[in-house]
Amino acid sequence: MGSGVSRQVERRKALTTEKRTLYDLHECCGEDFPACTFKPADRKNWMDDLHPEKLKINRICWPGTHDSATDRIGIPLVTRPFAQCKSLSVYHQLVLGTRVQKDRQVCHGILVTYSIDVVIKDIKKFLSETHSEIIILEVRTENGHDDPPEFDKYLMDHLGQFLIHQNDNVFNKTLSEVLPKRIICVWKPRNSPQPKSGSPLWNSGHLKDDWINTDLPSTKFESNLKYLSEQPPVSSRKFFYRVENTVTPKPDKPIVCVRPVTGRIHEFARLFITQCFSRGIADKLQIFSTDFIEEDFVDACVAVTFARAEGKA
């Protein structure tokens, strides 16, 4: 047996073992957590339904998407399966309940898709149809590209009326106290200066994560719990911390399409939240992101927010 085939066999064994570990954990612990059965009456306006005059920014569990603007990336049935992380447009993700969006032309790896103008248009359309929904928008330069010229000015020109200015006091404010501003825009340039305090844009220090580069679901699941446990509670944190319910397709595998690899951990989102509660770190969960977002993922995050708003968590 060649070394390449042998390596693939070992990886398949590891994958089977790791999936079994998560299924066993689910069978043992279930996926119940405080207010887990809560469902928003209207996902498009779920923040508005949770009393914006009382709900603080740092008490929200934000449902997010990873590589948000990849619904039309690449060539259908040719290159798209290798980079597409979403089947919904940015607008329809927001309508579904997503409130954290990640990533001049949108790219994923070497593949590019539509102009960021399309993303901005979708966001503004959603904001025009709602009243109290706050969005975290992360925009960054990737894949060795240079920062688009004056891109910070572009963001401010197009979103300025909605931008919540960078200020550590925002975390302790209620939604009503920041309205009618609606967007926390985190701009992560590659070479350009980072936004400074007081700027309409937020710098990279205000949105952190620990990306675990693995295609093994239990390894990612437990690593996410470990890194989350090392964070300050949301009540004292002056930055947003993201946990990604995703695994990484590996290029040396026979199949590197995003969707089937994502499926390895996709179903364990509620189990992850349950484990956060059982391990005493639910007060640190703040942004929870996924690929190919679905209604139940949004509902689970909103349920955590509801539990906090009702004093149940």
C-alpha cells in the first residue's frame, strides 16, 4: 500500500473515531440548555423581539457565518464546490437571523466572486426593512492581496449613517442606546493603518478567534471549548470573541468540497452550547459561526440570548 493511500486510510479511521466520540457525547449529555426550546417569532427581527431597551450588546449570543459572501463564488459544478461556504445571499442570511458577516471583490482562497458593492447593497436593504437589528460586519484583506486604495473611506462613505463608532463603552450599552446606528464594522487591512479608537470602523483587536486548522470534528469541537474557556466572561470583555462550528477541508484528501466536510461538525452546534453550560463557560460564548447556516443554528444562538435576557443564564 502506497504512503498516500495508507495516510488516507488512517485519516478515515481517525474521522470515524472522532465522529463516534461526538455521537457518544451527545447520547450521554444530550443538547438541553436553559431556554433551549425558545424560538424567535420572527428571525428577521429577533433582536427587536428581545426588548432592545434592556438587552445589552455584551449579552447577545451572535449567530454568524463564515466566508459569508461565497454563495456565487467560482463556476457552478466546477470550482464552486471547493470554495462555496454559503448557499444564501448575504441579504437572505440576515433575514434568516444571521448577525455576524465575515470577509472591492470578495474572495475565498484564489477564487473570486462578486464586488463588495453587492454585499453593501444587501446589508442596506436589510437595514431598511428592520429597526433594531445590530450587525457585526468583518471585512479583511486576504490571500496576499494588497488593501484596496482608500477602502476605509469607501466603507465610511457607503455605511457611514449606520456605523457604530469604535468605543469600548459600546459593550455595556443596550441596543436602544446605540440605535439608530446599526453596524459594528471591523476592518482588518493587510498593510494599511488599523482604525483607531473613536473611528467609525473597528480594528482587529476587537474581533478575535482561534482558528483550529483541522478536518477532524471532535478535535475542533474540544479545541473550541478549550480556547473559549481561556477567554474573559462577556461581562468584562472589551472585544468580540468568535467560535467557528466548522472544520477545514484538507487539499490532500480525495474530496475537498466544503459542504460534505462541513457536515462532519454541522449537526453538533447545540451539543457545543450544551457543553458550554455544563462546563461552566456559557458566560464566555459570544459569537458562534457556521457554514451553510440553517434556522436551527440561529434559533440555538437566539435561545442563549433569550436565556441571558431572562436571567436564566
